[in-house]
Amino acid sequence: MLIKYNLDDKGTGHIFFRNRLLHYEKSPFQSIEISDLDILGRVLVLDGIIQLSRLDSARYHEALAHIPMSNLEAPQRALILGGGDGVLIYELLKYPDLTIDLVDIDQRVCDLSREYLTELNHGALDSPRANVYYRDALAFCRSCTERYDIIFADITDPHPDSPSNSLLGEDAIAVYKRLLRAGGILVAQTDNIQIAPQHAANVADVFGRQFQNVDRYGIVALSLSSLFSFVWASDTISIAQKTISVPTEWLSEERFDLCLRILDLA
């Protein structure tokens, strides 16, 4: 069966052949679908938008995790906002001295990822080095007393009806900055820059009013309809190509360099 999946809240989308619908439900926060699609393989879909696929999971999560992590000296603690599928935790667990806190408002995403996405997250949500909280991310951060070397905003695209709509505004970024240790990095996924160029531009603008150093990098992923962006910010670090100290499936030195340059070449 051919199924249209959205790329934004305006109806822009792409079509894939669904081999099998594994699960569908509406949680209190969003619709959740897990399916096996032709070409993409196993997918997680929230509110009709593909969040990850077996085909592109490594390139997305390895770029998100290891490009900023390789620029940190001996990081001890990471915070993930969103990321309830558990795949980013899996990538971060490759750093043996790192403890990870993950905050996702929707427990059902985590529960279903434990059941259906183990090939991708390898049970990382239940690691003793991962603390998983089912709360509003901004509320969690406002009451948090921990300090982090890196904060990942691996949240759904903030369209008007998304539960993440309030998580990348000026006030929210100030809260996240307070939780960063000196020399820390904040990094956010900022959508497809051809379909929603304003999202990356808006995030970079907000980051730039709070941090000394702001820039972006990107990947190309079929699941995300080509050119996809990440924006990072730090007061003391400028992300540059470094040696990747952990095993990776997709990210190599050549692809690291490409990720840093690809958005300027497009």
C-alpha cells in the first residue's frame, strides 16, 4: 500500500510503499506509527512525519552525536531532550565515561521503541548509564540542578501542533544554557533546509543571541527528503573536524568533513 508521509505541517510530503503496519495509536500527545516500508525499512512516524528509518538511522544519529562529541574533552554527562526512540542514547553509550539523561514527554514513544526498535537502539533505553524521564523537557530543565557537557535537542519539528513547539524559543535556550558546563555545547536538529529553511535560520538566530559561537552542519537522508541540518552553539568551542574515537557504521573522516561543508555547497 502506498502511504503519504508529511514533511511539514503544510501537507508537503513523500510517498513510500508500506509493507507492514506494526503498530498505530494516538497517545495523549501525538499519533505514533511503527511500520516496515519498502526502501526505508523499519520507521518511527510521529504525527505523520517519519522520525527515523533503518536506512538512515546511522547517518542521522552518528552525525548528531559524534560530530559535537568529538570536539569535547572528556565529557561526563549528556542531556537529550526528546529522543525517545533511544537510538541517540545508543550512540552516546559508546563513550564509556558518559552518563546520559533523556527527557521525553511521551512515555508511549519510549515503550514502543523498546518493543519495536531494538535493532536500532540495542536496548539503550534500559542501560544503567541512561536515566529516562517522562516529563516536559522545558519543565525538567527549569528545575534541574545538574550540569551537562552537551545538550541535544533531538525533538520533533516544532510545527504549531507539535508537543515540542515551545522548546526552541529564546526563553528555553536561556534555560538550557544555564545547564551547560563551561566549554559545553548545545546542538539541535533543525529540519530539511530546502523544505523548511526558516527553522534552521530561526534557531541559529536565537542561538546567536545567547552564545559566542554558532554554526551548522548537515547530512543527506532519503527518510528526511534530502538535505537535513543541525545547528550547534557554544561560548568557547568551535566545532571542527576531529578524530572519531568510537566505532561508527556510517560516519567516516571523509563524511565528517562533508557534513561540515555540505550546507554551504548546496
